[in-house]
Amino acid sequence: MSDDKSRVQNVIDALNKARSMELQAISQYMVQHYILDDLDYGQLCGWQKLISVDEMRHAEDFAERIEALGGNPTCDKAGPIAQPQTVEQIYPFDVNMEQNTVDTYDKLAEICRQNGDQASAALFDRIIQDELVHLQYYKDTTTHIEKLGDAFLAKYAATSKHSGPIKSFVKVMKKEDF
Ligand SMILES: [Fe+2]
Ligand SMILES: [Fe+2]
């Protein structure tokens, strides 16, 4: 393999590593969204669904970049799906997932830069900004459940799970239109 080819392959591998993490996150958050639905925590369920949809956009963004570079987007998940989980287990678990994602994407962006691909590095940098919004939400929710327990969860019991026309969790948190 020529130097140029191996540099592109290093970037494709980095993008596919990220894509496999997104595919894991999509399924994990979908499973949690069904658990929250069964518990009738409507709004928590609706937000979990939106976050899963954000991760699907990321998976597609990585796939498009991989295809532009001549690679094949992986369909393998990075790891197994944890289930069943209680509502108290879901949020700290997701803090760990998002923190791991941010830390890993920082390193993968650096690999892209080292291999001369600024566009792929910029894609990682943009997606990291979304993951930081997810991370903050999961941290806040974990803290509220730890400190307020049932008093916090009672706010969400029997609320609507429908998230309206806004289809991006990041936009919801930033109070921006879709
Ligand atoms: Fe993501
Ligand atoms: Fe995320």
C-alpha cells in the first residue's frame, strides 16, 4: 500500500470506529426509550428517542464521509447492548457512554489531522459538540435523580412522549428550530 493509501485507510478506520460506536448508541438508547415508555415517563422517553435519532444522523454523517473516501461503512456495533436497566441505572450508564464517546472522538479527530484529512477532523469536531449536549443532559438528569429521586421522576409520570415537530435533541436543548 502506498503512503497516501495507508493515510486514507487510517482515516477510514477512524471513521468506522466512530460509526460502530454510533450504531451501539442508537440501539442502546432505543432500548432505554422503550423502558422509559413502559414506565410511562413520557417526556423522558421522548427525549431519549430524539437522542437516538441524533446518533443515527451521526452514523449517517460518518458513513457519507467513509464513502467519499472510497471505504465501506461498517454495520457492526462497537459492543453489546446493556439490558434490562432501571431508570436509576440508565442515566449514569449514558454519562459513561457519552464521556467515552467524547474522549474517543477527540483522539480519532487527532488521527485524521495527523493523516492530513482536515475535513474528517472537522466532522469529528462538529459531532463532539452534539455529544457534549447529550453528556450534559445525562449528567444533569443523573444528579436530579440522585438528589430528588421520586420527586423528580414524578414530574414526568404520565407526561406526553410526543416531541412535536422538533426532530433534534441538540436543537431542543439549544432552543433552536429544526
Ligand atoms: Fe453520536
Ligand atoms: Fe451522543
